[in-house]
Amino acid sequence: MTDKARRYLSYFSATGKQLPLALSVYAILVVFSPDFVVGSFESHAIEFRLSDLFFLGLLGYLAYSAVKKDRKLFYPSIFPAGLLYVMSFFLGALVSFIKRGGSLGLEATFFAVKYLEYFLIFFVTANLIRTEKQINYLLKWLIGLLTVSAILLTTSRFVSSLYLTLTIKLPSFVPEFHHLGSRRATLPFAKGFGPSAEFLVILIPFALFFFVNSGHKGEKMLYLLSTVLLSAGLLFTGSRGPIAALFVSVVLLIPIIERRLIPWLAAGGVGVGALYFLVPFVQGKIDSILVIFSDGVCSNNSMCVRVTRIWPEGLGYFFENPVLGGGLASFPTSDTQYIRLLADQGIIGLGVFVIFVGSLLFYLTRFRKESLQGWKTGVYGAMMVSTVALLINGITATAFEPVRAMEPFWFLLGLVFAFEKFDNSDRKVLSAGG
């Protein structure tokens, strides 16, 4: 390393002025980066995104700062449970190597490394944050980016020439645009269907809570508009599972966490009802959800296949190997989080998942009670609603796996748990008060 590079890194470490900008750029890449295809392994494409490359720079900077002792590493409360969760995937990869052979073992190792990346996103983000203002700014920045995406996504439903999916093949740098037809749409420039809807499910609760906790009337209206646009984008993805999951989580938690939102949610229900009668596409999607409750799961073909064929098949894998499962990536479907956990990782894998999610909800609930600032309690509440929505969506999809959902989810976890650095004063006040 040259002296000039060392001086720059030293300045970067000492001031930290560029960190909010760096995290802002990372957020842009998380939302908008296309997929770059570099080859294939077995039946899977080998892809990366610009956010992956940029994150390596953030990770390198944090490692350099720690080695130079410019920065003391911060370990959030959820760190042990998160690390245990990630290590369970490496155990599953080892089981795959032993039981299924090298090819599936390598595929399983790739999945485990991806979970390690998610965890590192959380850890690096929590460590790079230096002030509460940075958290506030980055949360609002993410909401803004997703609002732009939702506008594009909604527009694509009415403008057939607007292509929102893009992959770039290397080394030729040939772009490939994909038109997904009328069934589903996806965020720019994601390839695939489900993750984009789950991304919106994660962010909509934050827009809601920022709306209700905004003191300035103009800012309040801005977040209300963002919530409406994000919700419209979610409806126009056509992804029934995430739509239903967000609805159920909001109905279950909002009356408990934030009663001020109840009238606004009722108004939102009226708005969705208007779309139901005015837009045939929305009507069709809502009907396809409601018919499951009225006529049973087999009134919908995809749900019927899950319940009558995929779930029993997954349970068969589990009963063959109840403790450790058949190995990571051994069950060839992504239609349910919990059956796949049991099939791939057995009781141990499901138990570790329960420990992680239980710890996450426990700490969020505790911090929310201890915080004395309204907007921070709103952030904790939003993270709780987002987590429960993913848990509900996990009934019909592997909600905790897709890159387009988990990169922002773990990034948000890093932002939210970074509050621990600054919440000591709140706890001291509570202790003094008895």
C-alpha cells in the first residue's frame, strides 16, 4: 500500500465524514443494481451484484480501522443469536457434503456464504454508524429509493414498453432485458418475482411509522404519499403471499404498537377497495387470495400443490433425517420457509431459526419500551411489523432467503440495532426513575 493510500485511509478513519455517503451509495446499489452473470454451476447461474462489490469495500474499511485501532468494534445484543443462525447454515453445508457429495455440497456452501454476507452487512452497518442522525437519514433515504422503485413498478403495469428486469452477461457486457408479462412485476432491475415484493413489505411499515411520528405537516404528507405509492407498488407486483403477509401483520400488530395509525389504515382499506372495483388486475389478485379462505387451499392451484404435494414431500425428507436434516439445499423447492428448514437442517436448524427470530423480537420489544423518543419507538415497531410479515410470508415462500429481501432486511437490522450505541442515556433515566 502506498503512503498516499495510507494517508487517505487514516483520514477516512479519523473523520468518518464519508461514511453516510458510502452507506447511501450502498443503499442505491441494493435497490437498483442489475444482476451480472459470470457463468453457471449445475443448473444455477453464477451471479453477483454491484452491491456485493461495494460491500467488500465497506468490510475492508471496517477491518482496516479495527486493525489500526482507530475503531473499537461494536457488538449489538442480537450478535450471538445472529452468528449462531449463520453457523447453522455452514453445519447444513457440511451435512450436504457428507450425505449428498461434492456437487451439492458446493452449492450448499454457496448458500451458507450468502448468509454470512447478510450477517456481515448487519455487523458492518451497525459499526459504521456514528450518530442517530445518520440512522434517521439512511432510513429516510431507503424509503425514498423504494418509493421511486414503486412508481416505476406501478407505471410498468400500464406501459408495456417499460422493461424493469435486466441481467448483464460477462465478459461480453451484453444487457438482457426481460418482460415478465402480466402476472407479476419486479423492482428495477431485479431478475425474478418474489423478492421485490418482500422488499416492499419490509419498507412499508417504516414509511407508516415515520408518517405518524413526523412533527412537520409537510413531512407528514410526504410520508403519507410514500406509503400510498409503496402500497400501490406492492399491489402491482402481483405477489399474493407478501401482500397477504403484510396485511395480516399490520392488522395484528398496529392496534397494539401504534393506535394512532388505526384511522389511517381504515382509510387505506377504503383506497384498496376503490382499486379493487376500478382496476381489474388488483381485483383478480385480491380475489385469488380471498378464495383460499372461502373455498379452501385447493381452490388455488399453486397453494394446493404446496399443501398436498410439496409439504408432505418436505416432511418426508425431515423424517428421514430429523436431527440434522438432509443437508442444506437438499430439498429442491423454495415454496415454504419452515418445511424447507426442517427438510434441509432438521430440528436443529428450525430451533436455531426460532432462537434468532425470538431474540430479535425480544430485543426490539425491550428497546421499544426503554426508548424515550417517539420516532425511535416507531422504528423499533416498524422492524417488528416487517419481521412478522416475513414470518407469515414464510408459510408459502422462503421469505428469509432471497437476496432482494435479505440484503435490505439485514441492512435495516444494522441501522436499528446501532441505536444501542446511543440508548444508554434513556436507560439511565429509566433506572433513576425507579
